[in-house]
Amino acid sequence: QVQLVESGGGLVQAGGSLRLSCAASGNILGVNAMAWYRQAPGKQRELVALIIRGGRINYADSVKGRFTISRDIAKNTVYLQMNSLKPEDTAVYFCATYQPGSWCVNYWGKGTLVTVSS
């Protein structure tokens, strides 16, 4: 079992910044990749950013150049630095891990709400 706890969400004006954190605990030795997803009201959950153990990173096109995913291995924590926020970034942001050897999410956090006002 892996437990994921997100924090850092809140209300921010357009153009502002937030940093989300995801603290992982439990059986994390097998975790190869972690990611941030988001789900806006009435929309499907979508991948925002992904970081793999070897350091490879992928971003959704909609956040490239504005969001940065990083991790602190010693703290078992993954971060999402979000700059130049837009109202369309408003969503619940979820942290996730993947099943070893696949791209199937096996654990989700409960999410943290980000609201960007115009």
C-alpha cells in the first residue's frame, strides 16, 4: 500500500503561482513513476505532469512552460510548481503512482483544490 497526501492548493488570481506537494508513504520502494492529474468540474481527469525514477519528465501541452514537476527523493515528495496560472487551470489536482512496469495508476491521493480567479 502507498499513501499519497497532497497539499498546497488554494485560491489565486490569474497570473499568480502555487506550489503543490505530494508526500508519499508506505511501500514506496517499487514506485517507478509519479504524476499529477487534474479534474475540472464536468470534465474528465487528465494527466498534467509525469516524472519517472530515471528523471524523465513529460507535461501536458496545456501546461508546458508554466508548470514544473520535481521531486525530493529523501523526503519522498513530489512537487508541482505552477506559474502564470489561468482560470482554466481551476481543478482538483491529484497525485498518482503507477503499477511497476505499466502505465496504469495504482494509487491516488485525495486531491487538492486549485481555484484561479480571473
